[in-house]
Amino acid sequence: MVEEGSIVKRTLDSLKKRLEENGNIIQIQVEEGYLSRVECTFNPPASDEEIKDFEKKTGLILPNDYKEFLKISNGCRLFDDIESGGEIELYSLEQIIEYNEYNDEFEGCYDIAYIYQDNIVINSKYVIEKKKNYLFWKGHIDQFEEAIPLEMNFELWLDRFIISSGTKFWSWSIYTAENYYELS
């Protein structure tokens, strides 16, 4: 049986090992056969005290697997292209407060990441209700009530996101051979 939160550690350890073995730059293949040389930047870990203070200050509940991520890296940038930069940021606790400051209209939901015009969202009401699939995604200008369930938790999302080399795997199902060229 896999312990909740253990996938986060294994996933990040493996990614960091790949980076260390390659001078902190790895080459990835992304959609349509493009190759990209990328780097990842990890923030220092958050302490248990910082996590507790965040929950107390904001009233937001952090799921256990996400807390494990924060204890390894209090936010990070993933798969930044060496030449053109990137748009993949998993927020620190401070950034969660900053970027969700005006998001009172859908209480209990908060953005935790920005991925190429999308936000990854935790619904803390689901976390309180012990629902395992508490993660959602929405366009960065959409409202929380427009968020779409990802049917997974943070550590499964992170694992799949790393495996897919930073691509928005959650949108893959909308592409078919009939509509790919019109939608992409």
C-alpha cells in the first residue's frame, strides 16, 4: 500500500537526480516533436510551523500530500526553457496568499499553480470532507465555479505532470484527429 505523500517525495527526488546528473539542465521532448533544454528551480522547504501559520492565517486547509510537497520545496518553477523561459510555477505559501487575495467569491478554493494560462486549484472543502479527488483546473481568468475536476489529488497530478515533462496532460482528451489542427 502506498502512503499518502510518498509519491511527492519519490517524484521530486527522481527529477532532482536527473537534473543533478545533467548539470541542472535536462532535454525534454514536448508536443509535436519539439525538443527543449530546461531547468527547474526549487525554493527552500517550508517548516511545519510555517504551514500551520498559513492555515491559521488564511483559514484554508492544505491536504497532506501538498504539505509534503511544501516541506520539500515551498514552491518551484518547473521546465523553464533555457532560451525562452517558461510559464510553470507552483506557488509558495506566500504566493498563494498574494494570488488568492481577492478570491473570496468561491470560499475554500485557492490557486496553487500557474501553468501556461491555466491555474491548478485545491478545493479545501473537499479536503475537509476527506474527498481524495480535490484538485481542479481552470483558465487563469476564469472564476472558481468554472473550475473542472481533475479527478485526482496533488501528488498524482505532480507525478503525471513530471512524467509528461510539463505538458498540460489534463487537456489531452479534448484533442482528436478530427479537431487537433483546429484547436491547437
